[in-house]
Amino acid sequence: MGEPLLLRRLQDSLSCLYTDDPRLQHGRHDAHAFLVQLKTSNVRRQIKSTIQSQRDSPSTGNIRIAVGEEHAGSVYLSCLALLLQSKSTHERIFCAQSLNNRCRSIKLVESY
């Protein structure tokens, strides 16, 4: 089994924010934006919302979903993998908080 799709980018973003290396200073804004998007995104709900809005629109007869790079990967798997393998407390805290927030906000109907 391969590594989760978001794992490398998650590691890179966290290390960029929590390092004192001046070579990584330029990427801090992008790393922060990615981590905020990672914590707040829910791809399943986005897709369901898009499908529902296309169904509600009388002008569209064909329902199409454009699945891009932003829809690839699992936040759960990436955070869990990094939580279990990381030695950095910053990474472990971020992943634990992300998993905790995801589990607290999940609807019971989506949990099966």
C-alpha cells in the first residue's frame, strides 16, 4: 500500500512553517493557505452540494463534476499517517487537532 496522497504536501507545509531555515521563508504563505484549506475542506460535502445545485438548476440537463487535484487525497489518512510516524511535536499536535475536529463535526449518517 502506498502513502496517502496528501502526506508529502502536509509534511512539507508543516516543516515550512515550523522551521527557522531562511530558505523556506518564501513558501510560508502558501504553506499556511494549504493547511487552512486542509483543515476546513470537506470534499464529500462539496461534491454533494455541487450535484444538488446542478439538480436544482432547470438549465442543466447533464450533471457533471470536475474532480481536480484539490479533491484528491484523504485528510483522515494523511493526518493519521503523519500522527503515527512523526517525531515532531508540532506535526503531531496539528494532526491530532485536525482529526479531533473532523471526528467531532462528522454527522452520524456519514459515519458508516
